[in-house]
Amino acid sequence: MATAQGELHWTQLKSLPDPEGFAAPFTGVAGGALLVAGGANFPGKRPWEGGTKIWSDEVYLLAARDADWIKVGKLPRANAYGVSVTIPEGVICAGGGDARENFADVFLLKWDGRMLSRDQWPALPRPCAFMSGAKVGKTFYLAGGTATPTDTAALSTFWALDLNAPECGWRELPPCPGAPRMLAVAGSIDETFYLMSGVSLKSDAAGKPVRTYLNDAYAYRAGKGWTRLADLPRPAVAAPSPAPLARDGQLLVIGGDDGGRRHLDGPGHPGFPRDILAYDPSRDRWSVRGQAPFSRATVPATEWDRQWIVPNGERIPGYRSPEVWALERERRKVFA
């Protein structure tokens, strides 16, 4: 099934073989195959019914566009809400957590065509989940997040790992000048790292975290520091991240949660916005570039086989989706 939205073309790939699907799994490419690992869902009752969120340790693999998904192994432990990026050797998975704690673990998932294997990499400076990250050249950047599942303040941390010398560990860099945040959208163009939207946290009278939805955006360039960019037209919390990069050089922020309907339980929620916000760095300007054929938040994105893949994610609060969508352009000349 393919849907054209303006200049953008979407194809639905085979769904993950789980009836619910997962929010915030790791995803990337190893040995030419697409991996989706971990994530969290509500397989029984929904949260407003007293349901319990379950974290997954399963690793699924898709070898080709017309192949079937298969299970190829497990993560060291159930994990979701971390950040993953692809390098030639495989998929780096950083941080994340479960219901009890956030993790500092970083590891590389590899696939040799027959077997999944894992290499341990330098741990994060502290446990972290719900952060944002992207690979810029030979550097892996991570920004924000939370240190524990019960935090009432987001982190302002900004870390970098030199992929040419990962054994040297993570460096702490000057933080983004905006509010500390979690669930932001990261992006990468040339030598620049982008950090967009997200939520900040504060404590209410009962000591529970309260979210403030953000629509500010920033760019970081090594040696030059942070620059504030034009604000997004609306918040796009937990939109697919890192943001896909179109061949014309625009970053695409797809859907996400704008916070406008957060008072509604899942059955009454109409879904997250479907409009695609496009950022043009040459003009520091946002525009709307059509709509996605799905509603999604808390979902990663990765580039595979000349497509940008959006695997699973949250379709409305409390409900995941096993669907896997691919964004491409005519003649499959998609993205640089």
C-alpha cells in the first residue's frame, strides 16, 4: 500500500509480528538487515483501566523489503526509550530503561547473516532514558532525557562519543541553552546537530511530574556552539527521531504529540497530528509539507535501503501499532 502526500511517498512494509507493537524500540541496520529491538507496550488493559506497561527484550529482523520479520535474539534485558544509531558495524544502542530504573549501558548489535551478536561499548556518564540523539559525521551526540523513571526535572546534559575512538568514552559538552528537556527530536545535516521541541518537567503539589510542551529549536556545531533557530509551528514531542533528511536538505518532523489533547484518554483521543513540519536550514524557516498516513509518537527513525523507516510507535495514548512505514521519493531516489 503506497500513499503520496505532496512530494513525499509512503509505503507500508510488513508489520512486526506482535499484535500490539512497541513504543520507543531501538532500530537500525546491521549486516544490511533492519533491526527493531526492545520497546514497551500495554498488552492487556490500557493505562486508564489499571493496565501495566510491559518492556520487551525481543530483537526482530527484516532481511529485505519483501521478506518476513523473524526473531533473532534478545537484548541483555528488557529496554525501551533509549537512542540508537547505525554505523557500518551495526546498531549502537544507548541508555533506555524499564519500570524500575534507567540504564547507562551502551552496546553494539551486529548481524552476520546467521547470528545476532553484541559488543559492549563505553557506558553513558549516568543512567538516561527519553533522551534524543543523532550521528553527525563520526560523532554520536545525545541530549537531555531523565536519570530515573520518577524524575520531576529533565536533564540538560549534552554528551558526545567519538566513533573513531569510542574507547575514549563520552565527553560532556556545553548544554543546549533552552530548557532542559526530554522526548525532543534530534536531527543531523552535514556537521550540524539539531535539537527540536520536547517537554520540560516540573513537580506538582503531589510531587508528580508535569510536562510543559516546547516548540523551540537549536543547532549545535562543533567549535561554534549552540544557535537558536526559528520556533516550530507547534510542539512535536516524541516525533520520529532522528528527523528524516530530504534530498533537498530539509529536516522532516513527522507528527509527534502537540499536547493539545493530552486531557483525553486513548479511546477519546483523535490521534496525534499528522502534518509534516519541514525545516529549511538555508532560510531558517518552517513549512508544512503534506501529511503522514499515520499518527505516531515515541518512535525512532532509521535509514534503510534508500528509505526512512518509522517502525511501530504510539498511535494514540496507550495504544501502540505494529505497522512499519517507509518514506521514499519517486524512483526511490530518497535521501542523501
